[in-house]
Amino acid sequence: MAVFRRPRRPAPTPEPIPEPTLGEELTELVEEAEQPVGKGPVAAYAARQRGRGRAVVAHTARLLGSGGLAAKGAARGAAYGGKALTEQLVRAAPRIPVRDLATLRAQHPGAAFPEQLADLLVTGAVRASGALGAGVGAAAMMPVPPAMAVEIAAETLAVAAVEIKLIAELHEVYGVPARGTVTQRAGAYLGAWANRRGIDATLLVRPAGFAALAIGAEVRQQVRRRLTRSSLRHLPSVTPLLVGAGIGATMNRRETRRLADEVRVDLRERRPEDRAYWTAAGPVLRGGTVPTGGAVPEGEQAP
């Protein structure tokens, strides 16, 4: 007599853990870099930043590869510094996470004035940019030539995203943010990044100005030139034996700080649309009061 057994149910397949998005990785890298190093070992902090930087570059490289650009980049080398990489940045710009002033002030309650908050944002962006260069350099100990074009392109795109994020948040800090849709604002900040200054104020009064900027050939050409120069600047990052890690980090930090200084000089000359914007975005304390920041230090200007 045959014995019939109930078939065993297959073990449930565990749901795959979703991979963090590029925006999430970029946010973690920048926001961690804005915090003080602390009393722990500096080497451990630097290693953690390099790891995060490497993760962002690797994620960006996967995005470039999934778009069918990896083979083209390996074959044509500098092609990533041209039209293809420009289109990647134009598509990525609206998805770059930008914090508004209220969020920035809540995350940095010790910054009582715009210049103090801007200093913290610049410090974080400079560290993040350096971590991206160091991450690529650390991965180049045994470089694979066909992959190096993708590595350079990924680092160029990731550093550009950090700098565009910084420019957008500096506009929030100084009270002159871009208006319009997400795509229009991203187009404005793209143009500011390409020109190394604040957004073009004339577009605020020109009909359909922001819409034209978001898709205009002129801005694409400016971004393309800037990306080409950036790609050449990132070449030393792939020097093997960890030499490139130091070179890439140093050059990225220097260039990002120089960009921030130029943009801040331009933004300081502009008058905020709302003179009370800084106080209005302050964190609310118990009792419903909004801190004003106290007395203005010598050399500062009250918002």
C-alpha cells in the first residue's frame, strides 16, 4: 500500500533588501561630513568617509553602465566628458536632494547666522568631495583600463552633484532660492554651477525663463564644457598604489571650496526677497517662540 505524503511547502523567499538610492547615499555622505570629526580616531573617520565616497561612485558607475554608456566610455575614453555625461547630469539634477532653510536650521541649531550655516555647508561639501576622490583612488590599486573611463565619469558626476547640492542650499541660506518647478529649479542651479556664480536673476523676469534654462542648448553647452574640464581634473584620482587617493581628495577639496567661495561672493551682494526669511525659518522652541540668534557678532550682517 502506497503512502501518500503531503508535499512540503517551499521555504518563503526572503524579500530582497532595496538598495539605497543615489540620492540617499549622497545625502548620508554630505550630512555626515558636515558634522564635527569628534574625539575619536581621525583615521577611522577618514576611512568611513572614503567608504561612503566609494559607495557613491560605485552606484553612479552602475547607473552609467545600465544606461549602455560603459562600453562607449571604455572605447572612446573621453566621451564621458561630453554630451553623454551632460545628459546624465541634466537628468539627475532634479533628483539631487536639496534641503530647505528650515531643515538646514533644524539640523544645525548652533548656526545663529547665515554665514555660520554657510560655513558648515561648505565644510561638509568639501569633505564629501574629497571623500569621492579618495574613494576612487583607493579602488585604483589594481586598475582595469576599460573600467577607468567609467570610474572617472562616475566621480565627475558625483562631485558635480555634491557641488550643485551645495549651490542650491547656499541660495536657501542667503534667502534667494530659485522658484518654479523641481525641474526648473534644477535647471537654474545647473546653470549656476556651470557659471560658478548665483542663479541668473534676469530669468526671474524673463517670460518662461526657467523653462528655457532647464532644457536650453546654451546651458547644456556650458555644463558640457565644465564637465569636460572636471573629467580631466579627476584623472589623477585613478593613479594606482593609493597615490591617487591623496591627489584626488586634495584636488577635489580645493576645487569645491574655490567654487563655494565664488558663489558666496555673488550671493552676498543680493538682497533677499523677504528680509525676515532667516527668523521665519528658525526652529520653534517651547512656548512657540522662535530664536533670533541673539546679538550680531562683529563683522556679521543681520538677515
